[in-house]
Amino acid sequence: MKEAVHIGGPASAGPDLQELLGLVARGDQDAFSQVYDTVGGAVLGLVRTVLRDPAQSEEVAQEVLLEVWKSAARYRPSRGSAMTWILTLAHRRAVDRVRSAQAATHRERRAALLERTPAYDEVTEQVEARLEREQVRRCLRGLTELQRQSVTLAYYRGLAYREVAELLSVPLGTVKTRLRDGLIRLRDCLGVSV
Amino acid sequence: MNTGDLHLLTGAYVLHALSPEEHAEFERHLPGCPSCSQEVRELAATAGRLASAVAVTPPAALKLQVMARISAERQEPPQIPRQSRRGGSRAGRALSRFALAASVAAAAAFGGVALWQHQEARDARDVAERAQTRAEELAGVLAAPDATVTSGRLTDGATGTVVVSRGRDEAAFLVSGLPEPPAGKVYQLWFADGDVMRPAGLMDPSDSTSAMLMDGPVDGASGMGITVEPAGGSAQPTSEPLALMKLPV
């Protein structure tokens, strides 16, 4: 069985996906099958990037898609595209899994964090190597070093901004603003409008 | 935290990088801050682009598993937008009080009616529960660690997929694009033990895209087939199979 990889961004998946979600909310399994074909690749790719463990990633991706089925009625077009809604759910779930898997106590958590320290350069490289969209890669390169590290560690690794600050040894306030101005620069570079 | 500081959290918020307390605080702030809401919409869409950039081709089995699980999962009912909810529920309460009064009056007038309705409702629930159990079993086969997936093309361009778990001794059959069977006919599934065909269940004729648990244990079956049979099914195939598939060992 062949399946297409979906690499279209949220902009290209506008009204169709939204209509399909409306049908899904009314229990239409065929519509859900089409939703899966459109978003499945991005959902699994994102979850796998954050979690890295393939088996756990498939499990979480299944949970995300199941949540899309169950709560399709909760989607509000006024808050953004259907694609963005689904990918936000996926990121939320992946991040929750990463944080619950991490050590329960602060000390262990800190140790786990420090263990990851050398990872961030490598992280950015791996992620960039897998980027299928030239445009996203180009726009990431257009960020300052600190913006790029902050955004990729938070998004692709699921780190909280306090952890990003600790890892990069910069003040909390700096990370907060870098996450925001980094994303704003990406938004402008990618021409995202909603 | 003052409002200016909160506005700076849009980026960390869409990246799920805030602490639970800050996340909650920001969400309280959001409805009253149109410019924050707009920025959140834009930055969330931007983050979505980062996700699309790392898309992969999911394994075929993932879709089968997800499709099987959704058929066993109840959906949330549609939500009424918050502003009209209060009025809506008041109308609902008034209506149900009216309906209750009406049914009490009807029961007084027609005796057994209320009881019969109750019985019917319970039957429907039993049917739903049976379907639910069956769907869960189906999901179990599809999610089994030893599940193997074989796909084949049926006549008329339909696609059939059989998923076998030797560990559970169960198999599932999924089909898409199958035309409705001719009037008075039904699609029947078979396990093949060498040359001997053993009945493995009838497909729901009203459902052209479906997944079903095959009846009976897989045992040593070497293959499976699908034929068109008279309604009610047959003990032995009476027509040429639409497809025969080998089962993985």
C-alpha cells in the first residue's frame, strides 16, 4: 500500500480539511479517513521528532488522531486553520509525554536535563537534515543563533522555556522574548497570515 | 505579572513552553486581549509549518489501527457556543419538563407504552454494547504486536487487507471500495485450510468501507477468500472467489 507524504503547510490545507472536520464531528468515518491521509504524516513526524522513540511515537500519534475523532466538534475555525488545530493537539500531547517521562523529582529532572546538554547542536542539525520544506529550512537559517536554538529546543524537543534558559545559560526573560521574536521572524519569512 | 509581560508570552505559549501556572494565567488573559489572540493565531500557524516540515510517511498499519480504534470510540457531542449556552439549557430544561409531563399523561392514557419504550431503549443499548465489544476485539487484533498485514486487489478495484495475529489466533478483514452485493446476495469470508474452505463470517452489506473481525480461530489457515453467496451465507463456497489471499505464517 502506498501512501503519500503530506508536506503541505497549514496554508494549503485550508477549507477542505475544515469541511472534513465538520463531517468527522458528525461521525463520518470516510471523512476521518481523508483527514488521516492529510495530517497523519505531519502528526507522526512531529511526535517522533519530539519523542524520538518510534514505538512511543506511534502510540502518541494514535492518541492524537483519536482525540481529533472524539473532539472534532470542539474545533473553532475562528481560532485558526484545522491543520493548526490538529498540530497544536499533537505538540501538546508529545510535550506532555516528554515531561511525564522525565524524572518526577526536580533533582532527577535537572540531571536528565544536563545529560541532554550536548544535544542541542546535534538536535538542530538532525532536524534540519529532515526538513522537507526548503522554505522552512531557509527561514530557520534567517534567525539569530539564539532565536533558532530557543525555538527548536522548545518546539522540536518539547523543553519548557526555563529549561531552554538553563541549557543555553541565558536569563529567563531573554528566552521568553527570543521565542516570541524568533517565531515572529519565521512568520514573516514564511508569509503566514491568518 | 503585568499585562505587558503577559503579551511577551505569546511565543512561549504556542510552543507549550510555559509552566502550567503561567499557561493558565496566559489563557485567562487571552480573551480580553484581541492583539494577543491575533498574535497567538499567527504564531500557532507558524509552529504548524515547523511540524509540516518534519512530516514522514506513516506505516500502513498505523492507519488501520487508528481506523479500528475510532470505530470503537464514542465522540463528544457538538458544543453550543458559550454565549448562547445559558439560554439554550434553560430552553432544554423547560422542554424536558414538558416532555416528562406529556409522557406521564400518555402513560396514564395508554398503560404499557412507557414500559415498552424503556425495553426498546435497553435493547438498543445492548446492541451498541455488543458492537462496542466487537470493535474493541477488532482493535485488539490490529494493535497486536505480532499483527501482520497483507493487502490485495479485489475485482472492481476494491482493496482488501487482512490482518492476522497468530498470538491471538484471530484475523481481521478490512475492505474499501467494494460495491454493494447484488440483491439477495452477501459477501462471505472464508479461511482456507489447504483446499478446504471454512466459513469466516458475513460482511455487513450496507457498509462498503468496513473492518470486521473474522469468525472463528485462524488455527493453521494458510489463506483466506471472499465470495458472493445467497443471503444468509453458505456452508461451502458456491461461486468463484473475488479474491484469495495467502496468510503470512
